[in-house]
Amino acid sequence: MRREVRPELLDALPPDDSQAVGSRKDLRRLNFIMGHANVLSQAFLRHLDARHLRSRPLRVIELGSGDGTLLLQIVRRLAMAGMTGQVTLLDRQNLVSNETRRGFTALDWSVDIVTIDVFSWLNQSTQVADVMFANLFLHHFTDEQLKVLLQRAMARSNLFIACEPQRSLLALAACRLIWLIGCNHTTRHDAVISVRAGFVSQELSALWPTNTHWELAEKRIGLFSHSFIAKQNA
């Protein structure tokens, strides 16, 4: 399959639309099934020096953060490793509930909600994160857009992690079955779009700026996911 980027229904719906509310619940369920919180948490802990970071707050930025619940799951695991920090949840819509905010606070992590287009933020911000990551977000953009996004992300982070859809016939076939777990029309439509816009092999590595000071790792994760990690060498 050639990579094909098309608009998704959820992106055009008002936040309080019943289909949008249902689809966000579906996405939380699909993230759980695919184990993305565990995949991302392991990547954080594997590539961060926990002993060093216990001495100061960890700075984490999530691009396309949605309702923030996935990052909260990750932060719970980081807190168990003795880390504290501050998170920036960046999205075009503020979907973070008060309950989720309180979840971060209870773990002694501060939270900042930034409602802005990702390219505008990357152009304007001077903030540099210990970790910048994206979950099911990069596939929304064309290769040309991704080149720009990744170049700017490189200047704003020391570690970049992404977990995206794997573009495969198996993943596409699985999309046809998600009605079995109660996913609504919007989710069923967007799942197919997401897989066709997903990644295989070293496609994201090829879009990362050529820079000898970064170590790249990209691979298939499980049956349906694709992982990309870029780490700045010390």
C-alpha cells in the first residue's frame, strides 16, 4: 500500500458532538488494546537517565494530546520510578477534564494545557523538552509536512518518541472488525484512513533531518503499531 493521507471525520467534529465524544472513548479503548501506554512508558524509561532526572523535574510535551489520559497513564509509571515533572498537553482543542488535571497534580506533576496548531507552536515556542512525543498523531500529515514538523521537533527536544498506525493489510483487515468492540461510525471510518496513512519500514527515519548527533530507531510494534524513536547523543 502506498501511503495516503486523507481527512478524518473526528477532526472536523465539534468537541461536544455525540459522535466525537463516542469516538474519543473508542480511541481510549483501542489504545488499551494496542498497549500504547505500555509501549510509550517503556520507551521513556529505557531512554531516560532516571537517576539524573530524579534531581530535577522532567519536561514532557505531547503533540496532539487529545484528552490527556494516555499521558497520565505514562506519568503514573514515571512517578513509580521516582520522577517528578511538568507536562505540556498541546492540541487544537482543549479536551482535558478537571479529573485528568487532578490526576497529574496528585502525582506531583504540573500540567500546562496549550490550545494551538502544532506548527504554530513549534514556530513560536522556545521551550525545549526532555521528551516530546506523539501518539496516533503523525499519520495526519503528508511527508512534506512531516519533514517540517520533525525538523522543528528536533530543535525543541532531546528525545522524540512516536507510536503510530502500522500500514499493513492485517491492520486494515482489523479495522473492519472494530465494530465488534462497539466502535462508532466515526471511529470505524477514521481507523481505515489512519491505517492507510500509517508507516512501515524506515519511513519516519527518512524524514528526520540528517544529523549525526541523533540516534534513530524505527520498527513494527505488535500486530498493528509502528514505533519511532530519535535520541540526541550526549
